[in-house]
Amino acid sequence: MISLEDCQMIARSVEDAHSDGARLKYACAEAGITVRTLLRWKRCEGLEHADRRPQAVRPRSAHPLSETERDQVLQMSNEPRFAELPPARIVPMLGIYVISESSFSRVLRARGQTRHRGRAKAPQCVRPPSTHVSTALRQVFCWDMTYLPATEIGRWFYLYRILDLYSRKIIGFEVHETDDSEHAVILLRHTALAEGLHTLGYKAVLHGNNGATLKAITVPALMNWLGLRASYSRPRVSDDKAFVEALFRTAKYRPQFLTTGFADLHQAREWASSFVQWYNHDHRHSAIRYVSPAQRHAGEDRDVLQARDALYQRARAETPRRWARHTRNWNPIAVVTLNPERDTVIKAATENLHKTRSAA
């Protein structure tokens, strides 16, 4: 929103530089605008009248929400089970259709209840990472270790987890008092037995970081015996295993996480067990159309999404005046990509998936 005086001054400066032989493109760039902006000012009388967007009269909706409906939305969003969730997760979990997610967000924004509390920072890339594509269960796994604070200063507990990339389900976890490669070996052995990884007829990918715990000689030896293919992150780069890092962030930002520290190993293991139970069965994951990881891992997500799509279609048929376009896309996510840097790899995996489904 540049003021009229500033527009006129910038236009005069650019024209003077242009008349003295400067390229118009570079003169505009030096002034902080583009050539298209300057041409729009001249064409639309922007140098004669101030910007009228702040004073524009916005048309009101022909079917606005009543105050009763707004209060109902606010009351539902403040229920204990929804108090920490965004509208995109609340609406699919209601079981009834009230309003759309965008209208839900507008109501909460008007009441000042949409503030973001995250502290994440953009990572720095060093070199292109390796890309892995998962189109079904037990194709790509991610694992890592994170620290859990103890009440005693300088002491930590160590949480190991294995995540199925396709379903986002935590298929294995353990908490220990020390960071040791033997713990990783035991976790991998237990997970392989529970998920039947040793019976797979192909080499699934197990992606981890470059830490000594996950690269000790006993770990690759077990992976080779199980028929798993090792994959490692780039050095000093955290976003190469973004899925498991996001999982750790979800865990540590839960209200039940003890930021003051755990008293002993038993308490840390109890918390980890309760979190995994919540994450796998109660958490509605945004990247898999807001179904739980356990539902997707068990193949129940298609029925859930079909029922949800039918609910939206009925709601649109009952109140078509509140739907300007199509309903929300509730088709299951078919392809999940770890480090999607190479478009050719993703395209090839998608084409193979379509060919497999056509043949079936």
C-alpha cells in the first residue's frame, strides 16, 4: 500500500533515470518496484489517486452465519477434546456437519483463537538428498532417537522409534537410560518380528541419521540379515528425516509432555506408551486426510474417507447456497515421498502404481 506521494516520487525518479540512459527494468528494481507496477500505476491512474483498496467496500455474504451459529462453533472448539486442535482436525472428527473448515477458521480468527505457537525454523540444505517413495505399507521406514529430560540436571532418557512412512504409524519404540547401538538392534529385532519384515520379498528401506548409534557395525549386520536397505541422512541436516522429526515435535509439544523432566525410567516409559497409543489410534494425521495412523495401517482409511465424503455430499445437497465450489477432497493419499527432490523418481513411482492397479 504505497502512498500517493511515494508513488509519484518513485515514478519521477525512475523516469529521470530512464531518460538518462538507464534500463527501465534496472531502474525499477533499484526503486523497489517492477516494471509492471509502474505501467499499472500509469494505466490505472495510480499516479493521480491514492490506493483505494483500504477504503474498498467488501460485499457481505448472502448467507452469513448467525451469532448463535458462531457461538456454537466457538463452544465446540473449546471442548476439552478439541481445545488443542485446529479446525482442519476438528471438523472431520465431529461426526456431524456444521460449517466448513474455512468458515470454522474465520470464526476462531475473529475471536482471537488462531495464534500459532510454533518455534520451528527453516533448515539449511547442504546437498540434494536421496529420495524414497512409498506406495504401500512396509516399503520405507524411518527411525531415530531423541532425548527425554529427567528431573535430575544433566541426566537424560533416550527414546527410540520406528515409523512406517506410508501409514505414519509408530511400529516400534523403546525408552532406555543409555544411548547404545544394542538398544537399536533390540528394537529393530522386535519390530521386524511384529511386522514380519524378514518375510518380505523385496528390500525395504530403513532411513536414519548419521549418528554412531544407528551406524554401529551390529545394526547394518542385522539389517542385512533382515533384507533391509540402509539409507542415511546428510551430515548436519535434520530435514532429511522430516517425518520422524515432525513426530518428535508432536510428542514434545503435547500438553502431557513433562517439560520439567521425568522422575525415573518407569515414568518415561509410561509416558512414551501413552503417547504412542494416542498417536496411533486417536491422532487424526493431517497428511493422510485426517485419519489415524492405525486406521491407515490396517487398511480402514478408505472406508472412513468414503463415509466422510458421503457426509460432505449430503451436507452440500442440503445447503447448496453455502457451497461455492466442490466439496473437500477425501481421496486416500496414494504416494508418500521422503525428501521429494527428484521429480522423475516421484513420477516413475506414481506411474508404476497406476499400472499395478490397472493390472489388478
